[in-house]
Amino acid sequence: RRLTLGLDLSTQSLSSVVIDIDSGQKVLEHSLDYLNDRRLAGFGIEAESYIVPPRVEGEADQPPLMFFASLDAMFADLKEAGVSMEEIVVCNFSAQQHGHTYLNKDAPFLFARLKQPGSGENSLTTLLKGCLAYHLAPIWMTSNTTGQADFIRKHVGGMERLIQISGSNAPLRFTGIIIRRVAEQFPHAYEQTHTIQLLSSLMSAVLTGNSKVPLDFGNACGMSLMDYRKRNWSTPMVQAVSEGLPGGQSALMSKLPSIVPPDTTVGNIATYFV
């Protein structure tokens, strides 16, 4: 049989659905709650909010290592349920929008190790624990970015101009606004960042063993960095977000992956998962 696997990384869980391509029938549907699955214990998230305890009001972060562990747990459960990776011919991934991670210069090497024979003998958290420039992943619940949003809005010429370029008025949760806040608070972590990946593309990066997989424009439009008409990175927006940050515009551009259509095939499954 030929199967398709859909994965969704949400605020509370990692969920999957397996569908038989030829019959159209659902083979399996499964969800792992970050708080209720014992394999995902110990990552320090709060019971009510599913975020790590905020250092200041409005901060909302989750641990990327928890996402890696949930992916391991999910594939173990799929195997136990009789779903063979050899049967899966296509895999699609979605995730909570705006959430993102900061990968360091070692990430390309560490992710590429997932393509090597024998990599499956270790866990994803073991193999990838050294890939982060900043140990947390800010998510959509973030709201302590009013100052950064105001700065970006003013820099590009006001609300009307901002909406004209990016399609929105710099919501506090949008990735570019949070990037500016993180860079201001933790400049060393920002300087050590090699690639900024959205959570949707981060999981694709893990599955393919490629830390530089592109972003799809459907998710990139939620960053306040993309020209939503041209579907590429906007120079005025990148300038606004990076103004005064280490390395300025060129540094931020170097950290952003390319943008592709949502139906783009970004790679083959890494040996780790086979």
C-alpha cells in the first residue's frame, strides 16, 4: 500500500494522520499531548499554558528539544501500530504559526548526521541538542513586543505602508517582531544564530536532515518580513527588523532560508527515520 503521513505540531501536542493514497481511507490518527505523555516529561512547561515559566509578563516560549522528543515518540508509536516507513511515500508537516527557533553554526552538521547509517541508535534530543543558538522557541502567545512592533511600524513609514508591504500591521506575535526582541535581549545568541527556522520548517529540517530547508510562503507571510505580493523577503521589512541589531540587514538576511510554494518537495526522509 501507498501511504501519506500528515504531522501537525501544535501548542499542546504533536498529531498525525495516515491515509491510504489509493483508497482514500484513514489508516491511523494519533496525538501525543506534551503534558500527558510520560516520554515528554521533564521539559519544564507549565500545566495550564504549555509554555516554560515566563521570565517577564507576555513572554511565551516552548523548548525545541521537547519537539524533537515528540517526533521520536510519534514515530515509535507509528511503528508499533504497524505503519512502515517503507509504505509512506509522502509526508506533509504543519505547525503553530509564528513559532520559530534559532539554530547555530553547528546545526548543518548535526542535522546532516541524521542521514548517516546507524544514526537511529541515538535519540533526536541527543543528536540535535547542540544545534541551538537560543535554547527556547518563542511561539504565537508572545505579547511583550509592543516596543519592537512600534519601532518596525515607524521605520517602514507607518501602518498603511506596513500593511501595503507585509499584509498586516505588525501583530505582537509575528516572527520578525519577536526576532527583534530576542536580538535586543540576547545579542550574543542572535549573533551565534546561523539559521532562523519556523516550527513548520524546523520539523521538515529534522525529517530531511537539512537545517536549511526553505520556508513556504503561507507561513513566511506571518513573519512581518515577507512582501506578501511578491512572496519574497522584503528589503524595507528586513531593514526595519534588523536596524541597530548586530550585523544589521545583511546579518538577518543570511539567517533567513529561502521562500518556496507550500507544495514544494524539500527533500527525502533521513535515514534516521527509516
